[in-house]
Amino acid sequence: MTVIDTPDVTINSAAATGEPTTGNSEVLAWVTKIAELTQPEYIHWCDGSQSEWSALTEELVAAGTLTPLNKNLRPGSFLARSHPADVARVEDRTFICTEHQADAGPTNNWSEPAAMLETLTPLFRGSMRGRTMYVVPFSMGPVGGPISQLGIQITDSPYAVLNMRIMTRMGQDAMDHITPDTEWVRTVHSVGMPLVNDAGESIDDVEWPCNDTKYICQFPDTLEVWSFGSGYGGNALLSKKCFALRIASVMARKDGWLAEHMLLIKLTSPAGKDYHVAAAFPSACGKTNLAMLRPTVPGWNVETIGDDIAWLRPGPDGTLRAINPEAGFFGVAPGTGYSTNPVAMDSIWGNTIFTNVALTDEGDVWWEGMTETPPAHAIDWEGNEWTPDSGRLAAHPNSRFTVPITQCPTVAQEWSESEGVPLDAILFGGRRATNVPLVTESLSWEHGVFIGATVSSEKTAAQEGTVGELRRDPFGMLPFCGYNMADYWSHWLEMGESLGDKAPRIFQVNWFRKGDDGRFLWPGFGDNSRVLEWIVRRVEGEAEGQEIAVGRIPAAGELNVEGIEIPAQDMTELFDVNPQSWLAECDLTDEYFAQFGDRVPAALSEQLTGLRSRLSAM
């Protein structure tokens, strides 16, 4: 079943078409139906080859969409500038389309599928006139792997095609695995700017085509995504948040696995033993820095498996195994520099697409935080002259780089392991100046799910709302869960029951605790490896923990702070738990849970009751 249905048509589309790269009649019929709806001038079947990459980049350079960077400074790299109205995910235009609103839940925008169909059909009708329609087959995870999934994106954006080649296993191998008995996800994307109008008259193209009207719609029941009007980021790269989280979370619930907004790393101890950790953080909470950590603890090594998304599935041995389903990094540029994330900087030496950053006079890129001293002159992300005295940012705050993961100097060999890696620990964290200790071990799997469900960050002056007000982001999945969040918590609890004593240990971390004077109490960055060391030793049963009301913290002297100077008072504050503040937070959790009604799992309500009891006894 397809969401947007058109009258039965033959395999021969009205559009000119390259030679189809599959004989699968289901794929051919679907592509033809979309072509009949969108009316492209030509259909190109992507094979993921280098020659295809070269042709598309040459086409976009000629169109002015891409600017080649200095080959001596940033070989094989390009700069793109989007339209100022198309610079980020459009969460207010993102919908979960299910028959019943309760299945989408209160944290998602919802539409009944038929109603959304009535809205989308006229938008997509003729939306690709005068353009090429690209058929992009891709695999999330190693092609053919037991945790991997397949999809096809149809798009009229060659920029999206290039980014999909970096971010997924895109090409003929993926198409060959989409057989008549294969489950695959259908995604359709149009920038919404045809080059021929209804009267048949030509329209001049622009460097960054898009439309003021935007929709990003997930249809979980039919495993489809339809995106209209945006050419940017997760709105256009439908493999990423749309498929890998919103649709995949629904698939995972049905089939007994987890699709998570988590980084994935490998730790190796001085003894040479390997451990694997997944971690979920809301935005601006140090996720990328942890994924590319350079430890300060002697003898320890950290390698990168993934920086953003992890799929977790029980393996044949009963352990929870994890893969990074992506093949590249779609990283936020501002704030990334050698002082904050040298691994990321060493990854983007070349073969990178930069979007909405500044262009230097030397033909390289620059953004705020990249270097301590800004360039004397540059062209800003909107194409205007810029100097440090301009009084505006040179790069957009959400500017990005897209780079293959294989260029990461700390990438683990296991990043492409089709069977996944066995998880030893799962971390949850938010940006909390108060209340939450530096590191806390959960008291049980149920307590760990409660921690994940109540993760929050304190709002800053740059965000809407009252400074210090809690912004809930359960499991870091608030914008990305494809179904009712309370049902998602239930699924996590069920996964814990099935994993039993082979379940990973769950911890909460908080790198952002501040003292009364407003300064950070913990140095962070590479010194976060000291927390990871304690977590690993807890997993091995080698480190002592002290049970307090909110979980287990390191016993006195158990956290390795050798080589760094932290006053004793700061260490005390890092783990301080104020019962009155926590009890007030429990009241907020009650209010937060109330929006989900009777779908909140009883186990989480019991955890809240237990937390209140322990706090009252302090």
C-alpha cells in the first residue's frame, strides 16, 4: 500500500528515464507512480559510483549551488549556501500520520493519514516538472546485515543525493538486496520548485530551490516518508531522523529491537580489554565530543563507532548488540575546533560538503569556534562580505559538515561490523547546572528507564522560556520518536525483561554542574574519560559505589582524578543531592507524566514513588 495513490499506470513513465537498475516489479511500479505524480523531465537511477558523484558535483558547481574549495587546503570539498528560510529541521511542520492520535502521542504533531494525503497530493503533483528525479537506493547499516534495513529515496535534489552517498551505503549493492520478499522503506522528497509551470512555461532555476510551504510526514503504518519544500539537512536526507529514528523506532517496537538517538564508542583498557558504550544526550550536551573523545587517563583508548544514531538488537548470545546505521557524520560546525574536538577537525581535511559556513579569501572554510582568531575577511554564509567588526555571525549557528566516517582518525574497525558490538553500558545525560550529580548508576533496569524518561536540560538565555526551567527530552528522542512516547518507555521496559541479566548497565552523567559562583565544577572534554573509567570498573565489579537516593555514585576515592586539580569542595558539590530540590523536581515529573495519561507504564510511576520515599528519608 502506498500513501499517495495514483491511478494504475504502466511501468513506462511519461518521463525520459535511464536504464532501471532493478528488475523488481514492486520497485518499478512505485517509481513509476511517483513519476506520474511529480512529472519529472528525466529519471536517474543512482548507482553510488564515483563517476556519478563527479557528474553531480560538476552540475551543482555550474549551477552555483556548490563552490569548490581550495584543493590544496581542503581537497575534494565543496561549500553550499542554502536559502535563509531553509536552514534547519522544521519540527513544527513534522507530522506522525497514524489512524489514531493517541498512537502518535502528545509530544508529536499528528495528522490522520487521509487528511494529510489530501494536503500533500496537490503539492507533489507536478512538483518535479523540468527537473531530474533521482532514485536513491540505500542501506542503513552494512548491506545484508542482521540489524540493517533498506530504503529508497526519490528526490529532485542532487544536493540530497550527494549527502545520501556520504551518510548511507548508497548504490547498486543496496538496490540488489531489495528483492520481492524484502521489507524496505519508501521515502519521497521534493524541494517543491518545479521548473515548468501549469501552463507549460519555463521557470528559471535558483542556486538553492525550496518552497515556503514545508511538510515532513512520517507514515509508520506503511513505512513511508514524504518531505516537501525543504532541501536542508534532516528535512531532505530522509535516511537520517525520518527513517533511522521515527520510522525505525516503530519497526523496532514491532520486531523487538531499539532505534536510538545515541552515539556509540569503543573503550579499550590498559589491559587490552574492549568495552562498548552507547549514550543518549539532547542537543548541546556534548554528544559529539564524547563520540570523538581523546582520553586523559593514561593507558585508555576511545574509538568512534557512531556519533548520532544507534540501532540495538538482541544477538544470538542474548546480549544487546549495537550498530551505527549511518556511514558519515552530519556535524554541527560552530563550536567545533582543535581546542574542543580535534578528532572532528582531523576528519574534515577533505572530501567534505560544508553548508552555510563562511568562505575565506584562501578558499577554505571558517566558522565561529573553529579558530581562536577569526579571519580578517571572509564571505559569510549568505554570500556577503564579512569582517570581525560586521556585528553578525559569519556562519549560521546550524551550519554543517557532511563527511565519511572512514576519515575519522579514531574510527573503530567495528564501525562496519554487521553483527554489531555487545553493549556494556548505556548513558543518559542532560545539561544540568544543578541537582544531577556528575555520574550516577541506576539501581535497576527499571530505574534506568525512569532516568532516561525524565532526562532534562535547563533552559539558557538563548532558548525560549524561563532561564533554569527544565526542558524534557526523554532518551534524547523527543523530536524523533515515531509513536507515543509512553509506549516507547513500555517497549524499553519489555526489552529489559527479555535481556535479563545480560542487559547493559545504565548510568546518568552530567558534565555541566556549576558551583554557586556560576563556574563549571568539572573540566569536561577529555577528562570525561575518568567517568567512563569508573563506569567500566563498575561493570567489571572492580569499583565501589555509594548508594544514595538518586542512584549509586562513586565511593570516596573511586573516581580517578589523578593529574587534574579539583578542589575537595568542588568534588563534594559535583555529587551533592539536595532533597528539597529533588522533591520539587519530582512534582514536575508528575506533571510531565500526566500528559500521557494512563499510558505511562506502572513501573515508572513506581520508580517516581520510590524516589520520593528515598529523598524524604534523607
